[in-house]
Amino acid sequence: MAEQTILDKYGVDVGFKLTYERVITAEDIDLFAKVSGDYNPVHMNEEFAKTTLFKGRIAHGAYSQGLLSATMAKLPGLVIFMNQTLRFKNPVRIGDKITAIAEVISVKKDKGIVTMKNSCVNQKGDIVVEGEASVMIFLKPGDTL
């Protein structure tokens, strides 16, 4: 009989799916700018943003990535982020309800590594960002195999 792996213990395998939802506010964008130091006027200045191809203020792309990070952090165990690729498809606007989705597409059970398909969709079902990420899962303090 094969030895139980950390992924077996926590029930993580291909098809395991997590979601996280958030309505984007102007305050979110302002706080993200403060934390990141990214004060690009397309994020901060409605009048300027109206003159761009976006026709209005939009959230930082990295904010959507942060929602994906929050989603993956909901995996069981201690989750350590390894890498991520992203493609930004549509802007995120103030008032949008964004659903971040992370679904396991492959596992390396002997190493506790999980690769996940990532996407964020708005309330209309439009994909705003998509990509893949890999994380490594460790035992939570106090857990044993």
C-alpha cells in the first residue's frame, strides 16, 4: 500500500476547486495604490481615465492577482505560492463583483505541489484575468500524516 501524501490527507486532487468573491470599491483601489505605490492615473483619476481606451477608472491588474492569491490561500494546509502566469482580458471597474476561481489541474503528490487554473470573472460572466499558478502545500502546524 502506498504511503499517504499530504495531498491525500487534505483531499486535494485534480478537480478540487475554490472561489472567492468581492465587490470592487474605490476605497479598495485607493488602498491598493497606497500599499503598492502604483498611482497610475488610469487607476486614480476618473477624469483622466475617461480619456483612455478604458473610458473610466479601473482597478490595478495586480489587485485581481491578489484575489486569486486569496483564493489559493484557502487550500487546506500551509500554502506557499511558487509561480503564476496571467493574461489580462478585460478591465475591472468600481462596482464590479469579481469571482476569483482556482481549480486544480495537476498534482505532484510526492512533492505536495499543485498546479491550478486561475480566472477572475465579473458579474456579467466576462473573464477579466486568466492564467495558471503553482503552490506547494505543507502540513499545518500540529497536523501529522
